[in-house]
Amino acid sequence: MYRIFFRLVFRWMDAERAHHLAVRWIRLAARLPVLRTFAAAALAPRFPELRTEAFGLRMHGPFGLAAGFDKNAVAVDGMAMLGFDHVEIGTVTGEPQSGNPRQRLFRLVADRALVNRMGFNNEGSAAVAARLAARRAVFRTTVGVNIGKTKVVPEDEAIADYVLSTERLAGHADYLVVNVSSPNTPGLRALQAVDLLRPLLTAVREAADRTVTGRRVPLLVKIAPDLADEDIDAVADLAVELGLDGIIATNTTIAREGLGLVSDPGLVAETGGLSGAPLKARSLEVLRRLYGRVGDRITLVGVGGIENAEDAWQRILAGATLVQGFSAFIYEGPFWSRSLHKGLAARLRASPYATLAEAVGADSRKVTV
């Protein structure tokens, strides 16, 4: 039914307008007690065997909503209602910004992909912090906060901008993500270079520890799939050196490999980050390389091209403790999380592993034995 609805309505609607409409519907459903109870029962059944622990946080399962869908933390309970085990909001910047000019979000339906050049459009860290502070959770879920650089902030002031967001948001985050990998903010990806990344991550860690008392907020970094292998190794080594809690692999790509011959060439040529099915192979490759470098010393989060339970299972076997998705949600609809959890539980039961934790990195360990 959703796919028919998508073909009849969403496919012909401007992608960004359809996105905002969907967010409003999800928010509304989560606010209506009878509707949210029914929806949660139908869409978010729990599978005890999928319970997961990552960087000291206990979650119903390993599958979360990637950053980018809920930029301003307006639909956290709605996404939990739909079955996501964690919800990563953002990317949030120090100051509010409108992002890049529209049109800036494009569907490559035949390739089950998206191209976006949104440009970190969000209400800013002060507004998002206030919303998170006022939130009265309806559903128990883990909330990650993804932070990035305000576009107008000069590169030599980037650290101060990230620190500002950290000071405002860390106290409301179950975990914090430093995003240095979006292709849509000029100069941002340069911060992935180790000599620039080290002082940035150090400053954010210190700011989080200074701001939040009584607990340690886990800190992760999100990297691009377009990094050279030696740069992936360098980031992995830095993460171990600094004692980071996790690495998210990967963000969107500026490459266009993996696209079929069926999408409109004009859409394929649009500038911005490509996400969805075509990113699957490279994201998995980066994950495997990271796990080979860090092993179980750091939690890895696999994201990029995850469409179904088999994709999630392959990420777990490759070394991911958590997996995330976004683009496939657009094409699969509200039953996506339920289907993925059901399939993942079936794969675990059919495997030689008693728990998901035992399965993490199993394929990579076989290669090294």
C-alpha cells in the first residue's frame, strides 16, 4: 500500500516538500495516544534477542535512524514509534542557517537513491537544545546528536563553533557525533585530515566533559566514504589514540559509481551527496577496513545503502555493533523497521551465534585467522 501511495503521491511531489509532510504526519501520530499506541504495537514489535549494548548504552536493538531525517529534534518519539532503536538528530550547527538554495533534494527512484545538497539547514544549537530540554519522552529510545560547522564560520574558527554546539547540546545527548564528512558545507571535509581532526575532537571531548557532570557522553566521529584507504587508517588510529567511543561509516558520497543506467542523467549529475543503494558496497568496504584496524576497541556504526535485514546482518558480521538507515525509509515506508528487525532476528537464530555481540566482526575475524 505504501509503495502504491508513493508512486501516486510522493514520487510526483517535490522531494523536500514530501519530506516535511511526512515528518508532520509522524509527529501528529506520536501526539495522539490511541494512534501512537496502535502504531507502536503494529510497527515496533520488540525482539529480545536483538537487545544491544553500545558505548555503555542499552538499546532495544541495533537499528537506528541516521542523521538528516530529523534535523531539529521534532520527531524523536515519532521515529521511536516506528521502531527505530536509536534516533540520531541533526546535523545541528552552532548558529541557525537556512542551508543551500532549493531545489536541493532529489530522488533517483530507479536506483533507490537520493542526492542532497541541503547544506545543514537547521534551527541552530540553541533552539534544538531548548526543544530537547522540554521534551517529555513518550517512548524510550536512545537519542544521538550530530553536530557540524556553521557555514559562515571561517575554518580557523571551526573548533569554537563545534564547542559552542557541544556546550549547548551535550547534556541532552545520549551520544554525540562530530560530523566532518558532509560534502555540502565548503571546507568541512578538510577537517577529516588528522592534523585538523585531532584538536577538534580533543576540544569537543573537553567541552562535553566540562559541561556534563555525573556521566560521560560517548563521542563519535562520522567519516566520508570517499577517503583514501590510508586516510581511513589514520582516522582509525586517531580514534584509538584519543579514546573515542565510536566511528560512523559512512556519510554520503560525491562519487557516482554504482548507479544504474536507468536514472535520469540530469538527476545523476546534480551536485551533492549520494545516499542509498549505490553506496552499499563502498560503505561496507570502509567498515571492514575500520574493523580490521580497530577491532573491538571502538564501536563501529554501519550506515550507507542499508535496505533490508540482509544488509544489516552483513554490516554486523563485518564489524558494526549498530547500523543506521535513512534513504530506504523513503522507499519502504513505515513498516521498514519492523521488517528489518524481524529478518535480523531470523538470521541471528539461524546463525551459530548466541547473541548479536558474538556476531559483530565474525566475518572479519575469519579472514584474519
